[in-house]
Amino acid sequence: CQALVSVQDDPAAAEGMRGRLPADRSLVGSASELVDRIRGYAELGVDEFILPDFTLGRSHDDRVAVIDRLWEEVYAPFR
């Protein structure tokens, strides 16, 4: 699967991001919400996500910070 992923701790920011990204190709929410959503895909047999990085931040450092957070807070239960 491929999904645009956005970790948003603020519910208002998450809602705003959902309004800007295509609903059928994006995962937006807090780390725990993303874990739940990804778990649903895993239960359906999905075992790999392609993560485009252009939604993760403007600079290289921003993108690396978000990828680190995803790795520690979202993907950890699936390793």
C-alpha cells in the first residue's frame, strides 16, 4: 500500500490536513490513531507501506524528524 501519512497531535490540525489530502490515499491522526489504522491494514494482509516523504516536512531535517517519530511511535508495534 502507499499512503500519505501525517502525524497530527492536535485534532484541529488533523482535521485541516484531512481536508487537504485525498481521503482514499492518506492516513492522518495522532500516533495512536495511526497505529490503529495501520493495524487494520495489517489484519487485511497488508505487510508493507510505501511512505512518500513530500508530506512529512519542507526540509530534509523536518522529514527525518517525522520519519524518526513514525518509526518510534507508530511502526514500533509492527516490528
